[in-house]
Amino acid sequence: MHNAFAETNERVREIQNGVIVRDARDGFLKVRFVAPEIVRIQYAPEGEWKGNGTDACLPREERPVPVRIERADDSVAVSSEALHV
């Protein structure tokens, strides 16, 4: 992952519409709401986000989704008005 987050010891970083969480092996889990009813979850075991390699996806405008982030000692929960992850 080519950003300042990868260079720190930070475990959780809030992003627009969600979070990125670093696991114990330095992989990254991204949980991001596309809409209150749709959540996109990606995992990058080596820290590099990869595209899905399909031409079927169209560019989309990212819109803000109100989310609530709850942190505990060993977990992070992200919720919208419709889903809890």
C-alpha cells in the first residue's frame, strides 16, 4: 500500500464511507459503504490494492454515506443506517 498509513504502526484508519484495518500480518482490510445498503470489502494481503480486471464495471461517482465506526480492543465495527459490518 503506497501511502503514509502503510508506513505507520496505526491499526485502523478512517476513510470516506468506512475504514481500513491492518491485520497481524500487515495485510489490509478495507470496508467502505457505496450506499447504505451496499458495502464493498477488499483485502490486500501484501498491502497492494488490485483492480478486479473486468471491463464490466463503469466509473461511478462516490457519494458520502453516513457511517458510524465503533472501536474495541480487538475489533472494529462499521455501520450505516441499513447494515452493520
